[in-house]
Amino acid sequence: MDPSKSRDSAESTRVIQFPNDVLERILSLIDSHRDRSAVSLVSKAWYNAERWTRRHVFIGNCYAVSPQIVARRFPNIRSVTLKGKPRFSDFNLVPPNWGAEVHAWLAVFADQYPLLEELRLKRMTVTDESLKFLARKFQKFRALSLLSCDGFSTNGLEAIATDCRHLTELDIQENGIDDISGNWLSCFPENFTSLEVLNFASLSSDVNFDALERLVSQCKSLKILKVNKNITLEQLQRLLVRAPQLTELGTGSFLQELTAHQYEELERAFIGCKNLHALSGSWEATTLYLPVLYPACTNLTFLNLSYAALPSEELAKLVAHCPHLQRLWVLDTIEDVGLQAVASNCPLLEELRVFPADPYDQDINRGVTESGFLAVSLGCRKLHYVLYFCRQMTNAAVARIVQNCPGFTHFRLCIMKPGQPDYVTNEPMDEGFGAVVKTCTNLRRLGVSGLLTDLTFEYIGRYAKNLETLSVAFAGGSDRGMQCILDGCPKLRKLEIRDSPFGNGALLSGLEKYESMRSLWMSACKVTLNGCKMLARQRPRLNVEVMKDEDMDDGQSYKVYVYRTVAGPRTDAPSFVHTL
Amino acid sequence: MGSGGGGYEKDLNLEATELRLGLPGTTSSTAATDQEPEARHARNNKRSLVDRCEEEASKDASRALQKDHDSAPSSKAQIVGWPPIRSYRKNSLQATKTETETSLTGIYVKVSMDGAPYLRKIDLNVYKGYSDLLKALENMFKFTIGDYSEREGYKGSEFAPTYEDKDGDWMLVGDVPWEMFMTSCKRLRIMRGSEARGLGCAV
């Protein structure tokens, strides 16, 4: 008998007879939802053990599944992450009242998961009523994170602060919130002590500083504090001396006039924060007081200056104090010179995001160019995540950049003028992006821009074998481009396309592909209603949703959103969304 | 003749008189690669944000509405959702731009001094902060302001700089953060004598 065969059969018997409680103990140590998905596919016993032990569920598309189905499969969930609208809704491409309302989920959770502790929402519609419901119905609720959501106001936050007795995290980021007043902060009970994370940097109304100071003094476990612009330097100093244990800080404005004494006190406060590893703030270009930060920068790994229009000199001085920086978000006011300073001072940099300070003015020539990006690639060899907004780029520069940093996992280049060629050779940017996919074998996310022909997409299809997310705008020449992607990228999960000449032929070439993807978005392309109907007819397990494109004059353009689902067609679709 | 039909039709320039949907100067099927980038996206029949704004502005003849939109010159067409920046970031950039723009136009306030024959006018934007402002006032009116303390106001001189705020109240200069002062100050008055000493006295 083949010894390996007998060993295999003995082992497989052993797996089936594994005692359930032991299996569950082991599986409860597994956190990653992808690992857990893999585990659940091994056998029926493992599927059951996994579903009983799962505490956190991640739902990447709220319409791919229903809350009832989730609750039926996972009885013991304590933490939920839910994502709603397609990503292009961040850029106003999805009309308001589209959906992704959290309330239907909360209603089921109140019944099935009364002990729910954490809720993290991205691009969902959340109303004040939902927030009040959440605060009332879940007695053990601890952590709320809202990113890029809409539909609620600061009144809803009042309910959270008032009723969630065990709240440890309140993280409000970049939402379409109706900012009525800062009164919500005063709603925390007098003896409240549990807060560990408080982020209200994106809110503009004034909070009561005394209430904030008291909160910070009492919450000894506070690790993350991000205040809004209205908090002055003097107030910041008072907060810092009460919370020297902070690991992440978002400051308010840096514009206040300080006396020499106040400056010293502030400096001392920052020196006292020995555990700071992340810093952010809305700073003004004219700030004089950045040096107070320097002592706190030694251990910084994340610096978010994307709301601080710093000139290059100020940034250069700042990063000179941040030798351990791993992630940097900046505005392009720092220009190439600023990026050179980053390259010289931050050899451990892994992630760089450069946002445009003046995105709509096409006349100006400021900002960053290919030189800045190149400089960073030379100085920061560990770079693997870049989001770069610029006004000019060349194929040669891109090729050299990825040669210097072949480990890119996320390459998102946005040349801001649509369809702009290599500004030196006047050729399409095909070869540049070709170099990216050929060299960066670990590439998972790609954002392309500039003048691109089908050749770019041929390259992507042929070489980007690990690509999961692709964003396309104003690119390509014919259906063939999109076909290459759909035929070629085996791990593709999210494809979003706008203003590109891909039509029904391209759409239908993905028939075999869409069920293995999370979603496809196409707007201002050449697909017609008939093409979408054909897709819907042939793939009943996909939701094929169309909306009339109001931005187009011809009355025949549609925005198409295709996604796999086990929940059937939406029951809450507004009148302008048609499921075919 | 038959096979050269295309040439004949071209001579007639039928395209110019053809009725079709779409903006003038656009065609429905042309390869993207051999076109200028601007023409290509114009050919998409896309109505830019600014085009629509201009249409609506002429409809209700309300210029004010137009001004509220993008600060970019209206000759440059803006595309919906491009560049891809989240609304929150977009709005916050807009807010900072407006702030810098108002600061560029100047915040002029009248300055009076008790006993002086005429008033002066200064631009608050010019000054970096209180010390800067007070030095300038000292120079302008040839006097010395005392030392500021939160408890006692300006000690050591018979002058006290005050200002009228948005509510119509007379406040001592220096109590609030500089930015707040800049936006709330309507006029300045340098008080003198017993009236000046009265301010800042604890009862």
C-alpha cells in the first residue's frame, strides 16, 4: 500500500472525528473573515463550528445578502462591518436617496443580536432615528464608526452619547452630516469613563470645552483623540496634559497667538506624549508653531496632513523629525521639493497619499509632478501604497518608479486632466501602466488615468494576476479593452468604470466573471438598456441595476451597477433604480 | 460612381445638415485614441457642471446662484465627480479657499483715539497677531500701551485698546483668540484716562 495514501486517509478520518468543542476553541482564535470563509468550506462540521464561533461579520455589499440570512447563519455576532453604496457615490455619481439604509439591518439585529457591541459603517445611509434606535436597543453597545455615510445630524450623536453607557469608541469621519450643534459632546453622563476613541475632527460646530476637558480627564483609557478645528492651541495643551497616554492625536487649528509662556507649556505637553504614533490636524499654511510638535514626532508612524496646506519648507522641517514614518498623507502644496524632503528623511515609508489642494483649477501649474514621485521611490524602497494626484506624468517616470519599488500592492495614479498623454512624448500612458503591472506582481489595487488605449488593458489582463480592484476613467478605445480585463484578471473583485467607450459587447463578455466578483459599475459608457437586459436574463443570480444618467443629454445613457447577491432583487429600490 | 458613394456624400456635407440628438460639434462614433482629450469628453455629450449652472442661471436670471458654485473660472468646464475627491474634502478645500480669499480683500476697521482730531483706518489682515497690531497702533497714534494680562487688562499706561464687537459691546482687545477677534471686530477705540483704567478693574 502506498504509505502516503494510508497516511492521508487516516488524517482525514481524524479531522471528521475532531471533538466539536475543541474545534470551536481553535476556530475562535481566527479573526480574518477570509480565513474563516475558507474554514467554512472544509466540511459540514467545520462550517457549523465556524458559524457558531464567529464574532465579527464583514459585509462588503449590503445588498449581496439580507440581515435575515446573516442572522440565520451566524448566531453569535458581536461586531458588524457594513458597506453600502458603490464607491463612485463618494464623487456624486450616485443620486441621493439611492438606498443602503442601515435601519433594516438594525431592526433585525435588535432581535437577533441584542448584545451587539460594534458597528462600523461605510457609505451607508444612517438617520437620526436609526442612531436613537441603536442607542436604545443595544445595552452593551460599545463602538460606532461612521465613514462617508449620510442622512444623520449631530442630534443623532446626542442619543449615542446619552444612552450608550459602555461606549468606548465614537469615530465620525468625512460624512454628509447635518452639523447642527456641538451639544452632543455635553450629553455624555457626568461620571462617564469608558471612552478609548473619540474622533470628531470633521465636525465644524463648537463643542463645550469644559465638557470635553472633563471627558478627557475621566477617560483614563483614552488612546485616540481627534478634535475639530475650533479647539485652540491653549485648549489643546490642557487636553494633552490630561491625556499623555494618547497614541493618536488630531489637533485643532494652529492659528492662535501664543505668549512665550503658553508656547513653552504647549511644547512641554507634547513632550509628555511619549506614546504618540499618529498625528493629524487642520493646519494653516501660516502656522508659526509647528516646532512644538517636533519632540512628539520621533515615534510617529502615521502623519495625516491632508487637511493642512503646508508649504514645502514647513513640511521638510517637520518630516526631518519623523524618521520612523510609515504612512504620510499630504496636500500637493508641498510640491516636489517637499516630496524630496520626505525621500531624504523617511526611509521606512510604506504609504504615500498626495491630495490636490486646488483640484478644479486647470490653469495653474502648481502641485506635484513626476519628479516628486520619482524622488520618493528612490528614497523609500519599502513604498507599496500610493495615491497620487498630479497634473503631469511620463511613462518613463512611472517605469522607473516601479523599478525602484517593485513591491507595490496599491497603485492609484490620478493625472487630473482627463485623457492627458505623457507630457514629454505626447504618447498614451499605456507603457507606464504596462510597466506597473509587469513589475509589480503583488499588485492588488490599480487606479489608472491619463490618455490610455486598449493596450493598457491588454497589459493589465495579461500581467495583473493578483489584481482585485480596478478603477477606470476616460480611458480605452473599444470593447476589447474591458474584455481583456474580464478575461485576464483571475482575482478581480471590484471593477468601476466611468466615461469610457465600453459597450454591450464588453459588458456581456464578463458573463462568466461577475458571480466571482463583488460588483461592477459602469457609467457614461456605451452600454445600452438592451445589453443590460441580456445580462440580467442570462445571470439571474446577479442584480443588474440601471439608473438613467442625468448628467448626459441624450436620454439614453444609463449607469449600471451589477453585483452578485443571495438576497434577490432589492425590495427598497427607489423609483429611479430599475432592477432588470 | 456606386463604389465612390462615400466620396459623393462627403462632398454634399450631409453631416452638417443632419438632425440628431447631441450637442453641436459632437459625433457618435469615433475612436478615442486619435482625438484631443477635450474633444473626446465633449463628444460624450456630457453636460459639464458649469454648463448646467449657466443654463439655470440664465433661466432664473439669478447671478448670485452662479457665484455660489465653483470658484474656478467658468471658461473651464468641470466634470461631475472629477477629480475623484470625496465631498467632505472638496467642501473643506472650498471653505479654506473662501477664507483665504476674504482675507485677501482686507478687513478694514476704523480706529479712533480719545482726544485725537480724526480717525484712522487699518486693515486687520495685515497683522499677524495682537502684538503686531498693538505695535502698529502705538506707532500710528504715538502712545504706549501697557502690558496685557488676562487678570488686569493693560497695566502701566493710561491707554486701553478696545473694540466694538458684532453684538455692539465694547470689549478689551486681547481676550479672545486673534482669528476670532478679526472676524468679530467692527471698530477700534483707544480709550484714555479714568475710563481706560476702569476696564479690567476687579470689583
